[in-house]
Amino acid sequence: MLTLTENASDIVTTLINKQVPSEDGGLRISGPTDEGFAISAVFVGEPGDTLVESGDAKVYLDGAASQVLDDKILDAQVTSEGAVQFQLAERPAQ
């Protein structure tokens, strides 16, 4: 299952609290397409979405994204311009 870094969890929580203040609000990742993954703030996931929770952060993954991101780590950072950038990394082998 997708894992969030502590930084990603904090940023997702802050972002969602500002954009969709809802108990079930979260980040939704769908795709991938030729352009990559679509990321949006949602009040609740869609039927069939996989929910990943890390602290107070909720991330909803559609079926395709859930399969592709199953062994990945999601990290995030805020740029000096205030934009959020997400990065995916491979989970280290155990």
C-alpha cells in the first residue's frame, strides 16, 4: 500500500483543511494517464477508492492508481513560491 512520509502527511493535512474542510476530506489520486497522475482535493473518495491514512491525512486512490502506487512512498514539499510538489519513490526492499 502507498506510504506517506511525515512531511507529505503534514502537507496533505494542511492543504485539505484549507481547501475542503470536511471530516472525510482528502487528496484523491487517479490515473496514471500519459500526463501522469491526476491529484485533486475532495470532500470524500469515490466508490471503489482505496483509502490510505497517515496521521490526520487521507489519500484516496482510484483502482488503477492503487495498483501502480502499491509499493511507492509519497513525499511532498512546498516550494519557495508556495506551490506543493509531490514526489514518488520506490519503497526500499526489506
